[in-house]
Amino acid sequence: MSLVVDHLHKRFGSVVALDGLTFEVAPGQVFGFLGANGAGKTTTMRITLGVLEADGGAVTWQGTESHRLPRSTFGYLPEERGLYPRMRVLDQLRFFAGLHGVPPDRARREALAWLRRFRAEDLANRRAEQLSKGNQQKIQFIAAVLHEPPVLLMDEPFTGLDPVNVMLLREAFLELRDRGRTVVFSTHQMEVAEALCESVAIVDRGRMVVGGPLRDVRRSTGRRMVRISVAGDHRLPWLAAVPGAMVIQAGMDRSTIELEPGLEPDAVLAAAVTSGARVLHFEVADPSLEQVFIDHVGRPADEEVHLLPVAEGAA
Amino acid sequence: MITAHARRNVWLVARREFAERTKARAFVFSTLLLAGLAVVVALIPLGVRLADKATILRVAVTSTEPGLAATAIGTMDGFLNAQTSSGTGGSKVFDFVPYPDETTAAQSVRDGKLVAAMSIDRGADGGLGFTVFNIGALGSDKAQLLQVGAFAVGVLDWTRSNPGATRPFVTPSFSVVDAGSSAGNAGQPAFDAADYASRRIVGIVFVVLSFLTLVFYGLWVASGVVAEKSSRVMEMLISAATASQLVVGKIVGIGLAGLSQVTLVLIPAVLTMLLSGRIGDALLGPDAGTGATLSALSPGLLVAFMVYFVLGFGLYAALYAGAGSLLSREEDLQTVALPLSIPAVAGYFPAVLALSGSTSGVIRIASYIPLWSPFVMMSRLAVGKVEPWELALSIGLLVVTVPLVTLLAIRVYRAGVVMYGQPPSPRTFWRAIRGG
């Protein structure tokens, strides 16, 4: 029994936000919902929450239409962050947990436990307006999970967090998954999705482009890659001797080379060794999610992220 | 169907709103300011009483017996005006004017040229009879003074008309009658002037209070909704509670905060009114007439005010909540605050007109219309010319309208809170209502 998004349609005036979007999330999974701004991620989440009505199609959880389920079925971290500016952190957390039916004393206990694990106990009695954006985001995350919802919907949860907090949040995601929660999060940061998700869906303009287990999605383009790291000359001059091999991402440390169909990875390694280059690292890899996204959608999920050196995903 | 869960959420939202409002510095300041203002208004009757001391009342005197009127004027002028001057420093109370006949004098009273007309005739037993015509402008304290004057006239007349004292002294008869108004509502019980003044003061207080509080607290609701939208906490709220829980909770919470403020403002004002009666008595001497300062502030009127405040607030708050949900930024609130207050202002004018005691068709109808009845009916109740069925109709219409408008507001709110950026226009409103 899973979370099923079934042929969702939604228009805002003349703008088509969702155009028959369909995918399925298995329970107990961490699911990445990937797309550029305007792809329809937030609209899908709002329809799932029952805040918006779909023009057509439905979202069901364990066979029941989501808007008929109690609101506490879902924990929601909206993309637009916001808390009551003048309310104290602990009061806000108890308020939101209370709306979901958590008794005040339990809400307080759980809230303090979460604050501790996010290394933020000292924030409990601060007003929200005194917090940094990253800290506000952590508080909102806690507000979304305090009532232990079976399904978590997180809209761009990693945006705006520093690396330490990204790590803390990733750990929390995995722990929630281990406790049997279904975690759906949207992002345009492909490397985060690669690191966390068992399954992903790539959406563009309200339509599903490709989806399924991460491995299948990465292989969906049919492209093959090798990653290589050599001592000394990182420009790889010897590669010119290998027809059908092309550097698609040059790096000082490690470069990614795409292989045309028919060309075996060994040929690249052989050429490197023959040229006398000292190979420090060599791996046969699937294309990065970033690459898959660009192949399918025709542009990167986020132009800015694309122009920056992309962090390596573990193969 | 209202579940326990929904009730709890309404209560949670209401409690949060109440705490946020009452803890705000603006609440403390506005409460102090309004309480001060209410105390000043409560002191008005005392001021009126002071001013009243300096007022000269014109009274016509007519008699069927030639010369009697002139003699009476001489007696009463010397007696009454001298009497009172001994107390408070020589101000003249009555100005007695001879009139040729009772009919013209009574007409002048009806036209408002005179406060009262005194007609004197002699009975078969030789005793004098005094009849005072008025239309409510003569206070009971002043009527008592006239009776004292009449007695003096009677005594002097007795000693003068039969020097031998062959005829026994007959106490002059004295009666105050309603001259009827030119509008033709003679026969209705005329208010005592002091009582009427008190009713108008109480009426003004209630009309101004209703108007200010409904518009003011209505704006609290709108600004609360806009603040939640602009701070984006709305996204979390709407995923945790339903639109109806949020709207009703907000209205209840802010309503209770408003009611607390009204109570905090009214208590010192009522105490001042009660005390000012005492202060007045101490300063100006006991005064039978103006003891009625608070007479118009009956428990029934207070109950009516509470009923109209609660229902009226429900109505205005729902409208303001719906309107607020269509705005994205707090700056936008300023542009819609004025148009939003137009319905209230439109009801304020008939309410003020009704204070004069007028019961024209427009005022009657305005006192049934839900948006206006909280002001207009309060005003009519204060001056006291309302049929029971009118009250029932007016409250009944409010009771029916409030839930309907609230449901409509929830519909607008549900659509409005997830809309950002669109400028508020009638079209947006219509789309929100239609689209649900």
C-alpha cells in the first residue's frame, strides 16, 4: 500500500501546473521528487495535503484519497519557510503538534529531544525572529515530524542549510525511514537525491519524465561513463587516441568520460597506461543524476548549481 | 459535523490568538487610551449638570383671572430665583413670560420656544389650580421648584384675597401634563429630560463603542491573516488544520481579546459614572433629577450590547478574515482597510440619527439589516422606542447571517491563503468564492 499520484491535472488560469502527473512511492522509502522551479512539485504536495484541489486525477495513501485522510497523516515542510515571528520556539512546536493532536507534555518532551539532536537546545526559549534562516528551517522540520506522521512531505528541505546541518538532516531522514516513515522530498540538488533516495521521479512542466529506483533511473539514458584520476596532467592528452571517448566533465582531480556505444571502458584505461600516465583512480560509472536530468529535460534543474563544480556522487 | 478534534483545534488557534493579542504592547496602550477616553465620556453628565445650573428656563404663565398671571410671575420670580441664588451664587433659574392664553402657550411649548407653560385657574372653593404643560424638557427637579413657587403664590393669594381669613386656606393643586409634540406622538409617555439626556449619552457611548470595536477588532482579524500569509507560517498552518478551524479559531480568539478589552474599558467608565453622581451631589448639592445619570444604563441594555457585540463581531470578523486571506503583504491591508470600513460607516449615520429619537422608515430598516443593526438597534434601544418583534427580527437576522457569511469567508480563505501576488480585486474575490 503506497502513496500513489495518479494522473494529476491542475491549471492556474492559463498556466498548466500539472499535466497528468503519475508516480508511486513505496511505503518506508526515501523518495526524491526532482524538478526545476515550476515543474509542479509544490502543487503536487499541496494537492496531497488537501490544501489545493486537483482539476483531475487523485493522490491516494493506502488506498484512501489523501484529502479524506486526517491532516496528521502528513508532516509538511513547506518550501517557503515561516514561523510566528514573536512566538517562542518551544511554544510554536507545541502549538503545531497540538493541532495534530499531540498532548502538550509529550510534544514538549519530543520537541526538546529533537532540538538536542539538531544541537539546538539553546533555541527552545528564543523567539523565531531571533533565529537564523538555517535554524528556522530546523525548527520547521521538527514541527513537521513531531506528531510522527506516516508520510513526510518536504519541499526543498536542504536549500539554505550549511554542510553540518545538511548532514544532520540527512541522518534524520534515514532514521525516519528506518522507523518506517515514508519520506518524499523535492529538490533540485541532484547530489543530495543521489545520496539519499531509493527511488526518484524526474518531473518537468507537470509531467513525469522518468521515475523508479535510483539505479534504473541513472541507467535510463543508456549512456556509460568512466571516471578517472591521473597524477600530473589532468587535461588527459592521451585520450585523443581513443575514438568514441569524450570528456564531459573535466576536473583537476577527477574527470568524467563518456563512452560511445561499442567502446569498452578497458580501452580508456589501456590508453592511459600506454601513454605512461599514472592512474590513481578508475571506475566504471552510471551517469550522474544531474546528467540524467539534463539528458531527459534538456536543461539543468538549477542553472547556478550546474555552473558550479558538481560534487562527486558515490558510485 | 464538529468533531472533538476540530473543537480542540479551534480552541488551540483561539488561545494562541488571544495570547498574542493581549500580550502585545499595542493592546496595553490601546486599552489604556480607550479606558481614559471612556472615563472622559462618563464625566459628561457631570459637566452637563454643571452647565445645567447656568441654564435659564423660559416658562409661560397664563391665567383665566385677569391680573393673576402678573401677580404670580412677580411672586415666583422673587421667590424661586432668589431661593436658588442663595445656594449657588445668584444664577437665575426661570424666566417667566406672560402669555395671553393657554392654547398659544402650549403651542409655543410644542414648538420648543418654551420649556413649559403654567396655566393658573381658580376653583369653586377659591383655591388655585396650577397646570404645567411640557414635552419632557422640564426635569423633575425643576418641576418640584415650580410646585414650591405655586404654593407660595397660593399662600399670598389667600392672604390678599380675603384679609379677614373667612375662607379656609386651600392647598393649590399642581399637576404636570404632557403637552404632546407637534409631530403628533402625544399620549406616548414623555421622558423626563434628565432621563432622556442620560439615554442619549448612554446611546452615544454604545454606538461609538460598537462602531470602533467592530471595525478595530475586524482589522485585527484581517491583519492577523495577512501576517500569517506574509510570514509564510500559513503554509504550515493550513497543512496542520482546516480552513474552517483556522477561521473560526481566529474569530473566537480575537473576539475574546476584544471582549476583554471592552470590559477593561467599560468597568472604569461605569465606576466613574456611578461616582460622578456622588461627586456632583457633593459639589452641587443633592439633585433629584440628575440622579438618573445611570438610569438609562439598564442591565437589559448591557445584555443587548453584549449580544450585538458578539454577533456583530462574528459578522465583521468573518468579512475581514475573508478579505485578509486575499492579500499577500501587510502593506496591502492599508489599501483595503478603508473600503472595508465603508459598510460600518454607512451604519454609523443612521445610528446617530436614531439617537435623536427618530424612527423614520430608513432608520427602522437599518436597525434590522445585519451589517448595521449592531449600531442602529443599540442606538434605538438606548433611546427606547423598540417593539419586541423588531428586536427579535434584528437579532434573528444576525443569527442567520453570521454562520452564512462565515461559511463564505471560509471558502474565500481556503482559496485565498495559497494565492500569492495577485492584487486584490473584485474578480479575485469572485474567483475565490466560486472556486472554493
